[in-house]
Amino acid sequence: MKTLLMIKPDIVENGLHGEIIAFVLRNRFRITDLRMVSMDKAMAERFYEVHKNKDFFAPLVEYVTSGPVVAMEIDGENVITKIRSLVGATDPVEAKPGTIRHMYGISIRNNAVHASDSPEAAKKELAIVFGDS
Ligand code: CMP
């Protein structure tokens, strides 16, 4: 099974992406692909399509296209659930200590990383980010 873990632009801008990659590896996950990507608007809208009717959709698209992201393909048994548990709750205020969002998130939007939440989402999101490789 594969999932996508994506480090968001403000983290990359602040030079903290290396720490998150190291944290993922230290937790014994296997990164099978890794790429820095500048998402354009159309790509971001497709990526976050499930949220298109939410009031946070437009600012979310603007945020995620504000600079390059770092995308990782991670492979392993039950990796979707395991990575989501390492990532923590969407809102960093609710994320447990020791999780990526607790350590690096600053708001519900600027929550450091995105992780696929289902096999279908992982397939779609990996295709969007790594599709042309
Ligand atoms: P992510 O896991 O990438 O999936 C959708 C993203 O939308 C989420 O992380 C946040 O960046 C953002 N988001 C979710 N809920 C809210 C909200 N209530 N207000 C602003 N942004 C949100």
C-alpha cells in the first residue's frame, strides 16, 4: 500500500522540510519517491476537489500554490493509517504531542502537512503529484 505525505509551502519556505523528512525516516517509514513540486491553481483545485464547496477552499488553494511543496510517496503495510497517526489531527491545537502537526502546524490551514485519508485519495493524489514521472 502507498500513501502521499506532502509538506506544505510555509514549512518549505522556512527551511523545515528536512526535519520532517528526517522524522518520517526515523520512524522507520519507507519513502519510495520524493519530489519538490510547485502546484498550479488547476492542480491544487483537483487535489483538494473534495473540499470545493467549503468556505476555506479558495484560501486553501491560494496557500498550497504559494510556493513549492515537498511530496513523498511512502510505502508499507497499513501506511495510510500509520502516517495519519504520525501526522496528528487537522487542527494543530488538537494534535497530540509528538505528532508532526503538533510540532510544526501553526493554524488549521497552515497545518504543516497533508496525508491521504483513504486508498482512493492516495491513488488520486499520488497521480496528481507524481503522475508525469
Ligand atoms: P489537509 O489535510 O491538507 O486537507 C484539507 C486542508 O484544508 C487541511 O489540511 C487544512 O490545510 C485546510 N483546512 C481544513 N479545515 C479548515 C478550516 N476549517 N479552515 C481553514 N482551512 C482548513
